[in-house]
Amino acid sequence: MLSALSKWLVDPRRNPLAAMHMKAISGRLRKYGLRYDDLYDPMYDLDIKEALNRLPREIVDARNQRLKRAIDLSLKHEELSEELQSMQTPYRSYLQDMLTIVKRERAERKALGGLPLYQRSLP
């Protein structure tokens, strides 16, 4: 019951408020040329750090370029031009598949009593 309600709340095809939220986030990401996966912080979650380490170098370099451009635009109080904003794909994922694999491996190691791949520590 509760999971059905929570799924409905976050599904933009069913809940109009979720659709409005998704559209607002999409607009904000397009202004700076970011993707939703760029918002994940590898310093906060070591699973994300491991997933980024496993991705091809070109994908990680493109992510870093998008982040640098967004920081530069933000500091200058500017946005991308309308034509560049229309070319952006904010919800095209590049990290979720690898993140799912990393989390599955961590859960499997924990279930089998193995040592973790990495130790969690404060930066």
C-alpha cells in the first residue's frame, strides 16, 4: 500500500505535481548545460565514486567539462544561449546503470560476509 502511494507520488506520468517538478528541474539544468546525473557528489557517497571510476574516461571527462562550464556560467551570472539550451538532454542518464551494478555488488559482498571494496571514512 505504502509503496504504491510512494510510486504514484514520484511518477511524472501519473502525478501532475511530479511532472511540474520534473519540468522545473529540467529547465534549471538546461540553463547551465547539466545532466541530472552530474548532481551526484562522489565525496558524499563512495558508491558513486566507485561507479565513476568504472565508467570510461570520455564519459567522466564530459561530466567534468559540464560541471566546469556550469560553475563558470554561474559565477558570471549568465546562462547558455537558447539554441544551446534546446540541445541539452538533462535526463539522459550515464551513471545509473553502473551505480546499480556497484550497489548490487556491495550488497552481495555484505550478504556473503566478504570484506567491502572500500571503507567509508570522512573526507
